[in-house]
Amino acid sequence: MAKEQLKCIHCGEDCGKYPVIWEDKPFCCNGCKTVYQIVNQNKLYTYYELEKTPGVRLDNPEFGDKFAYLDQEEIKNKLLEFKDGDFSKVTFFVPTIHCSSCIWLLENLNTLNSGISYSSVNFVKKEVSVTFKESKISLRQVVELMASVHYTPVISLEDLDKKKPKKTNRQLLFKLGVAGFSFGNIMMLSLPDYLAGASGVDPALQRFLSFLILILAVPVLVYSANDYLLSAYKNLKVKIVNTDMPISLGILALFGQSAFEILTNTGTGYFDSFAGFIFFLLIGKWYQGKTYEALSFDRDYKSYFPIAIAKVDGDKESIIQIRDLEKGDRILVRHNELIPVDSELVKGVARIDYSFVTGESNPVSKLIGDPIYAGGKQVGAAIELKVNKSVDQSNLTKLWNQSESGDINAKTLNTIVDRVSKWFTYVVIVLALGTAAFWFFIEPLRAISIFTAVLIVACPCALALSIPFTYGNSMRIFGKNGFYIKQTQVIENLSKIDSIVFDKTGTITESNAVKVVFEGEIELSEEETSLIKSVARQSTHPLSTALYNHFTNIETHYVRDFDEVPSSGVEGKIGDFVIKLGSKAYVCGNNLTQDFLQSQVFVGINGTCRGYFRLENKYRAGLSDLIDELGKRYELHLLSGDNEGEKERLLPLFKKANRLHFNQKPEDKLAYIQKLREDNKNVLMIGDGLNDAGALNSAQIGITIADDIYNFSPACDGILEARKFKFLASYLKMAHGSINTVKASFGISILYNTIGLGFAVQGLLTPIVAAILMPISSVTVVLFVSAITASLGLKYFSNLVEK
Amino acid sequence: MNVLFILITLSSIVAGGFLIAFIWAVKTGQFDDGHTPAVRILFEDTKVSDTDSNNEEELTENK
């Protein structure tokens, strides 16, 4: 019965059995068809030519009054970047941007509405800047226009706080530019000195060149290198020796010696090495600092709360800013809208999806008068709520604050480079002093210059470069394979982990998939299955929805006399059949106490009890292999907010019962991690929902699992694509490999330093030796670590490429 | 030999000009997005609405 599967022209999803056909083209839903019509009416055919099926599917394309709040003057002024007469400019975050067709369409918004004068996309940040004429189109209409082609901007409470544009990256580029400029020119101006041979350059010209070089070198010292110098100085004040210490020593020695030589006309100095060194250092820093700009690792509740919500006052409905909500206000929450404050249900049928908070996506039913906590999403018809607390005092906000307080115990592990640097600095200083003392007795005049020569050559150029390039490269390899880390330091921390703590719901189980197993004496026929599906379709109860979604490719029938008995079950008639679905008591008339640990749906056909469907959480693919593999090297723990229903299934995996913990509240999870840390464990916490936020933050490393990485995720050190979960062990191995690469490159670096020191202690370090030795050592180290990390990437990830 | 002093001074000034050009480019945000311009340049320039006949447009709108 499998028909050829039709793919939606717009979004590429399977159209199922009943595609929407328009102009002979198949669509999966009306929403996709509408976008196709809009695009074609405006002759934007290119959209479908640049990429196949470029569109975005929205399950709920109707936005109604959702954006009405954008008409409010106060909100509008905060969102607009600037306003000059009629022209306004605004920038939106649109996470659904994913291909060149998206860029093309969004940059041709002016074709859809002449009020828009210009729009441009920043693909990396997934942002769209729109300049529009307010006399022709309002801010609300701009947003609605984008939503109508399914590029709905995400506007959250955070956007109301005036954004501070990130300038740090530009600072680094300026520094890099200045250093590169000086390096190149100094190199060129030093050339006569290299090539002149024994006779030397004409003294007047040489002095001219030297002073020019000195002038070029000053901005490199005071501007390009100031981060290193300042950091070393700050650390020295609190008596800490970190990597910046030996680097700064080297920089200062290089500059001081060179400036002295030039000013006293005793030599040509080492400014070429000096500028080159800083240039390479900054390149390393830039390479390491490239992060995932569209991802956010430090979100708080603000980035996920809407700006405004509908307030009900008698029969009047108005839009109110969330921050202005007060206790006692009545608010209206529509389908798929977020509940922004702790409140109480007043009217309507509430089914709340708390997946943001708990990771569990099956909606929870609430009755009138029940308290409803902030952070859930209403599924189904609109509900009316009475506000109990203001936004700042809601439970969810407290969760955040709590997780921040957990941050006090410093997360940083003692880094390998700091340990090496400390040791390195002491050795270099002792060696330099020793050499100076030795020369003081033999040739006192040269003692000082040889002292600085030792400092110069010992400058850990290669050492400072190996970390940025190794970690930077590994981070890119992780990113390519669906694991996005906040900063490169995470790689080193990952390699030190000895315990892994998993959250259950949404982390090791799939958040949307439910495993449905039928238990009964006689298997159900296909016809019976289709009857069950038809009845299940009539109800919005989570169990019915799960059943309905379970039976794909099965037809449904018209259902008569449908009836739903709350907290019991549903009943419906199809032809001669009477179908009952629900609890045991309701379907089979048996009053035995229920086993509440698992969700069961009993099936009755024409009064006969046929058996039941058991609905279980589905574990992520490859879970047992992963746990087996990780179990060999790490201590594994499991924390679940749910009851012990699945203990029997999980025990064979995790082996030790005392590491499985159920009924854990967010505070319990936090406390558990803190206890592990007190036992000197290095903990990796893997979670997904907001209820893990505290635990994620207090563990050395917190990783969030996300189906859609651009969606909301709690503050963490890394975001892992859900379908890559099974490769967790590979990421950890890669992290270990990276650390070993760094260690090996330290070996190379020290080898070069020893050679250089050999020259220096004998008083043979000439500018040209330094100018040759330093770049060579840097380049070899960079090449070495890049090659090794690339091969590690191939080793661990080449077999993981899917499709 | 004296001409070298002038030439080196001149060349340094020219090089400084390039440095200023680089700083200007960074300041105006030309290095902020490394991906979109690379895609954008491959799009066809043709204005969408001009050339097609009106009949076709009506046909599309009818449904």
C-alpha cells in the first residue's frame, strides 16, 4: 500500500497520504502552499530555483493578533535601531535562515512590499536588517510580512534591553591589522641589514631605517600587545603566573633591547622578530576566538520570554508588556504561547507543554484553579489565567538566579598551559640570571645583553601558538559534527572529566518520540488499527495524540457519537463498531487498581477488551552502545525528574542502582552535582531542560542536548545536536587526543627553545638568527598541531557521516 | 643614495594609507559577516517584476 512518497515543493517534507495540490504541485500543508503562492505572485521564482525545497514549514502559520504589541509606541521605539524622518531601521533574529534561497528572498522583501526600501541578511548571525518607510508600512506589518513567508523573527524580552553591539572581535582585527602592517614593513626595512654582508649598510641610511623601524614598532607594543602585558601585570599583582607572564617577559626584553641598541646606535635590534611574534600570537588568538555567533550559550529567561501578552479586563482585551503585569491581572494565553508568569487557571482547558522546563514534551492537563508555573506553553484553545506573581518573582526566574549562585565555585580547572607556563617562567628566569652571572665574571659588558638575549629566545612563541591552533581546530571539527562549544577551553576540561551525569527525559530519551507497544492476546488487524486511529484522532489528550502519531500510513474513518470522559477515556462509533480507548476501568469495566508507573491505553472493540497499548519513552538511538562504551572509562550517573517506572529498563544499562536517582527536583540535581564535586570528581552534566540549569552550571562542564540548536537552551558550555548524541564517546576521545597533541607540541617548542638558548647563553644570538629561528618554530608547531588534529578528526568522525 | 630616503618615506606613507583603508573597512563592518556576501554575489541581478507579460500574472493570481 506504500504509494510513492511525495515531497512538498516548499519545505521538502513528506506530504503523507493527502497532499495539498496546487498547480499540479504537491504541498504538505496549506501553510506551505500559501507561501508558494505569495512567492509566485510576486514573481520571485528564483527562490525555488536557487535551492530545492528551500522553505520552512510552520505547524501553526496563523499569527492573528500575535504581533499587535508591535504597534505600541514604547515597544517600537526600543526595537528600532534608528529612525530618521520617515526611514526606520530594525534588525531581527531569524533562526530559520538556512540556505542561499533564504538570503535571496529576505533580501528581496522590497518586491513583496514597496514600503521596504532595503533589507540585508547576515547569514552567520542569522539576522536580517530591514530599512522601511513608516508612512507605507508599520513595524508590525514588516514582521507580519516576514511571518507570512515563514521567516518569523524571534522577538523576546531581551530585545527590549538596548543591545550593546559586540565590538571585541573588531578590536582584535584592528590589533591584527596594526601588527601585520608593522611586521611587513619592518621586515622590508630590515632586509638591507640582512643582505649587506660584512661591509654593512651605509651608516646614515642604516640609522634612518632603524628609526623608522622603531617608530613602526611602538604601536605594536602599546596597542597590539597590550592585552598580554596588561593580563600579565594584573596576574602579577595577585601573585599568579600564567602564560601571559613569559610572553610579556619576552616581549619587553625584545623591545627594550632593540630600542636600546637603536637609540645608542650599537646595533639594529630584533624588531622584525618582535613584530612577527606578536602578529602570529594575534592570529592564533583570532583563530581560537572564532565562535558560533548565532548560538547563544548564556541565555537567561529574558531571551525566551515574549515581550507582551493579551490582558483581559472584563470583555476588553488589550496588549500589555510582560514587565507591567501585576498580581491579580487576567491574561489570555493562546495556542503555542508561553506562560510568562506564575498564575492560576481561571477559564478554559489547559494542556501545558513544559518541555522548556523539564524536557518532557507531553502536555500536562490542568484544572480550573490549578496553579500554573511560568515557562510552559499552552497547547490547544486559548486559556485565561490570573496572575499570581510578577515576572521577577516567578519560579522560573528563581531557577535562573539559583543556577547563577551555583556558579560561584569557579568552574575552571587548572589549565595545562598555566601549569607549564609557571614552571617555564621560573626556569627561564633562573637560567637568564645564571647566564648573566656567568658572563659577568668573563666579560661584564656583555652580561646585560646576554641576559636579555636569553629572555628573548626563551619567549614561548610556539608554546603560545600550539594551544590556540589545536583547540581552535578541534572546535571546528566538533562544530562540523554537530557539537558546538562555547569556547576552546571546554576541550581541555572535557579531557579531564571522570564522571558523567545524565538527565533522563529529553536527554537519553527522545523528546517527541514515544514507543508504542501493543499487549494483547490477539494482534490487531489493520482494519482495527485504522478504527483506533480514527477515534484517537478526535481527542487532543496526549495519549491519544501519541497513538494517532504512532500509526502512520493508515487511513482514518468518519467517527460518529464521539464522547470523551475526562480522566477515563474516549468512545466513538465507526460503521458497526464501537471503539473505546482509555483506562482499564473505563474500557474493560474492571476495577483493579492501576499500575501508574507506565502509561497504558486499553482498547475495547464492541465491548470486548482486546488488550492495551503500552507507551514508553523511546531511548535515543545507540544509547546502550554509548553507555557501554562510556561505562568503561567514566563513572555514570542518572538523574530523573520522573518516577521509578523505568528503573527496570535502565538498570541493565547503568549497572549500579545507587547511581540511578528518580524523583529529582531541580534543587536535588544541583545538590547532587555539588556533592560529586565535593568528592573531587570532575563532572560532565548532560541535560536539556531548564530544570537542569542549576546542575549544568555547577558541573565543570554542562552540555545541552537540543533538537534545534537555535532554539532556547539553558546556559551551558556546549550544545550537542540531539541526533549526534550517540557519538558522545567520540567527542570525548577527540578531546583527549587534542590534549595529547598539545603536550607533544610543547615538546617540539621546548626543543627549539633549547637550541635557541644554546645560541643565547654563548652570546651568539644575532638578530638574523632570531628572525629565522622564531618563525620556523612557530610555523612547525602550527603545522604539526593542525595536521594532528585534522587526522584525529578523520579518525573519530569520518565513519559518523550520515547520509 | 639620497633618493632612497625620499622613496622609503613615500612608500611608508603609501603603506600607511593601506592600513587606514583596512581600519576603515573593519569599522564599516565589512569583516563582520564572511558568508553572506559570498552567496549574494552569485544571485542574478535581474529585477523580478519588469519583463514578464501581464497575462501570466493574472493566471497565477486567479486560483
